[in-house]
Amino acid sequence: MEEWGIIVYFLLIGVLMFVAKILKTWLPGINKVVIPTSLLGGTIGLIISLVFAPIIIGEDTFIDVDLMGYIVYHALAIGFISLALKRSTSKIKKKIWSTGMLITSTYALQAAIGILLVLFLFSDKFVGSGMLVALGFGQGPGLALSIGKMWDAMLSGNGAALGVSYAFLGFVFGGTIGVLIINVMSRRKGYAKPKNYNEEGIGKETIEIDTVKEISLLDGLTTQVIIISIIYGLVYVTLLLANVGLSGLGNIGDTIFGLLKGFNFIIGIMYALLYRQILYWLERRGKNVRFMTNNYMLSNITSIAFNIMIAGSVLTITLDFLATYGVQLIVTAIFAGAATMLYLRYMTNKVYGNYQDYYFIGLFGMLTGVASTGLALLKGIDPNLETPVAEEMVLGSGTAISMALPLFAILFIPSLTYGGENELLWSIIALVGCTLYTLIFATILLIRGKRGVNV
């Protein structure tokens, strides 16, 4: 049965998400808490694996963790590429950039808290074990797994599991505390409390069909898959050339290539944005190229990729690391979650002239889970998504990616200086960098809010 190989894991993820969807539909109580179907499916598979694998095969898990990690690695990149390819249907507003700054400053705050806790409470650990909370909470399990895997050697081989576990606890924190916040808001401010929290999307697509022959959805899907494949092929070629070009630089070259390989999704985003600019250039010259991008199809591809990423990343968790990092994991997640909640509550009141509660609950869900978590919580007080908050959250998260690039560089300073004489100094520099990132963006936001720029 060697022919099946990796396909078995895709089948497993599909079956687990199907079971999770049925449970969320039929079992009362599950939809009282915000939990993505993909996360629930992955959790079901994780529990089955951790309980029965030691009994049946004498191993920690049924899953080939490395192979599942590769699936998550590629799903993350494909999801971001398809997201970057989407045409923007809204004009850039100042408020979107403010939302992007608020998102990025929260990443930096979470990272700073993680570093502080390592320096004061877990000083025997690599400082990256604390910084991973920002990737797990802020960016989700895919990136946390990818970066954690790059830091495996510095985290006793537990980097990937630790990163995904932070993301998992972020989902739990956002999904439970977020619902409690909505309940408090409902009592105090009269919001209609929903009976259930669902994961319906915010996008709509109108398709006009005159004859059966004109049904071309499959053609549209095929076109998008081909474009994504070409772009991801360029990412592979770029990494291949980088590997050859950097091979002569010794350890420095290996380190740089490791960074490039870990950030394959950013390379993909850059190619996708370049492709989009080429299409805009052709359109301005009268060429009909609108058929080359289909937002409806790209949204669905993004959703599939990210759902596979979330479910697959949870399945990579093993319990080996808990003996070493269990206490740190729980303590860091609690502090980061509480700080995220308090920071967003204060900033949304000061930054936005309207819909402060809506921004707070939506961004809180997004910055402890993923975008769908934030949207599900937002529906708790805005059931039909009638406010502009949902769209601005999604667009703001797009601007946050570009704003966060220097922050990623700061986060990698400790790993590049690990084991050196000045390791502690560079860890402190990373802490100062993250703190300044938060303070500078927060100051800009407060000034803009005072001037009414974000109204």
C-alpha cells in the first residue's frame, strides 16, 4: 500500500473534520463555545492517537509527525498565496491601516511577554520558547509549527509541538473567554446573545448562468489552481537557487537558508503580489485579464488550505515535551491571553470612534485564534455582520503582514546568537525591540484616535 502514502493523511483530516462537523451540528452545547471545525477534528484525532497508540503499537502516536508537518508547511504557504491573489474590492482606508497597526502591535506585545517570562521564570530555557506564543496566538498553528521546527535544536526537539500547543491554547482561550465576554456585554449593553456560534463566511458571490454550456465554475477553479501551482513552483525554484548560492557560506549560509525555507509563505506572497500588479498593469492597457483571478474560488482554496493546516498541526502534538515545557506553556498562555484582552479593550476604546465593542471582540478572537475565530465571536454581537468591522478586520490583517516583517527579524535575533557569549544581551535586545514596536505603534494609534482619523 505504499502508493497511498501521504494521501492517507489527507483522508484522515477529511474524515476527522466530517466527524467534527456532525458533532457540532447534532450535539447540543458544542456550538456554545467558539471552536473551528478543523480544530475540533484535529483534537478528536489527537485524543484517539494519544490514548490508543501506546496500547496498540507501543508508540506515542499513530501519526508520522514529520510527514504531517510537511503537509502543514505546504498548506500554510498555499493558503497565504491564494489569499494574496485575491483582488481588493475596497479602497484602502486609513482605518484599515490602523487595524493593521493594532494587530501588529499585539503580536509584539505577546512576544515581549513571552521573552519576559523566560528571562524571569524560565531562565534555563531558550528565549524562543516564550516568543512562540506570539506566533501561536497571533498567526495560528501553521506558522508556529514552521518556526518552532526551525528552533527544534534549541528547544530539545520540541519546537514544533510547543508552537502548535500555544496555538491550541490560544483557540481555547479565545473561544471560551470570548464567549464569556459576549455574555457580559449582552447583560450590560443589551446585545442579543446568539444561541450558537457558526463559521459561515462573510463573502458572497453572484453567478449568472444563461445556458448549461456557460457553467464554468470548474474552469475558474482549474485556472486558480494552475496559477497557485506556478507561483508555488517559483517559490521552490527560489529556494533551490538560494540553497546552491548559500551553500558556500558555511554555517551562516545554512542559517540564512533555514530562515528562507521557514518563510516560504512570505516568498509566495511576494510572487502573488507581483503577479497581481502585472495583471493590473495589463488591465490599464486594455487587456481583459479579470478571468485570471476569481475571488470566490480563491477564498475557498484559502479555506481548504487553512483548515487542513489547523487540523494537521494539532495532529503533530505529542506529550513528550510536557515534562519540560508544560508549566511554561500554561503560564505563558495565561499571561499572553490576559494581556491581549486588556490591551485590545483599552486600545479599541481609544482608537476607534465607533463600534468599539465590535472591534474588541473580533480582534480578540483573531489574535488568540485565527480570523474565523474572530468572525465567529463578532457574530455574537453582530449576527448579520452589518457593521464594517468584519471587512476591516480581514483587510487589516493583510496590511499587518507587511508591517510585521521587521518584527519577524527581531524575533529571530536570539536564535541567530544562540550559544554565543552575548546570548543574554541579544535576548534583551529582542525584548527591547518588541517593546518599542508595541509602544511606537500604540502611540501612533492613540494620536490618530485623538485626532479622529479612524472615525
